[in-house]
Amino acid sequence: MKILDFNIPDWFWVAFNLLVLMLVLRKILWKRVFSVLEERQKTVDKTMQDSAEAEKLRVEMEQLRTKLDQELEARTAVKMQEARTRAGKEFDRIVAEAEAKAAIIISAAKTKAGQERHALLVEMKGQVAATAVEAAGLLLRANIDSERNKLLLDNFLSEGDISA
């Protein structure tokens, strides 16, 4: 028998066996294979759906984070401005307090300096007067009997319009 001979009954039995084999395989395996394929398709679809939802949530979270960052920056700017305002007021208060204390100290120093000046002037006048009296006393003791002192005394009394 030749391999390439065409024998219809042989081909008929081969086709019949192939058809029976396909029916048996379809009956036994075909449903299982398709059920596995369907389950895998469902799993892939669910994964794709979950992925889309996760992407949507990621976008929402990113938007929320951006919004929160903006709110935080705005609040920070407000707090910084409030802190600057408080610091400015505190600075002004401290400067005013220091200026008031400085004015009190300067006023006290001026008063004390004036009192010391007045005391020095009084003391100097007293010393000048004492020196003048002492000088006059020395002159008078040295020339008490002299005619010249009498003449000076008379001239002094006459200029002052004091009669003796």
C-alpha cells in the first residue's frame, strides 16, 4: 500500500474518527476551556475596572493634595502676616517704653545737673565773697590808719549817697 494512495473508505474512517474525537473533546474539554477563558476574561475586566477606579482615585487624591497645599500656603501667609503685625506692635511698644524711660532718665539728669550747677554757683559766690572779704580785711588791716583809706571810704560813701 502506498502512502499517497487515495482510498475513500480509509479517508471516511479517518474523518469519522476525527469527528467523534472532536465531539468527545468538545463534550468533555470544550466547556471547561471556555469557562476558564471566561473566568480569566472576567478577572482581566475586573482588574481593568479596578485600575480605572484606582487611577480616578489617584487623580482625586492629587487634586485634594493640591487644594490642601494651597489652603496651607494661604493659612501660612495669613499667620505670617499676623505674626509680623504682632511683632511690629510689640516692637513699637518696646521702643515707646524705652523712649519714655530715656526721657525720664534725661529729665532726671538735667534736673540733677541744674541742681549741681546751682549749688556750684552758690558755692562759688560764697568763695568769691569770702575771698573779697578776706582781701578787703587784709587791705584794711594793713592800712587802717592811713589817710588814703579814709579818703577811699569817704568816696565810697559819697557815691552810694550814704551819709555818715
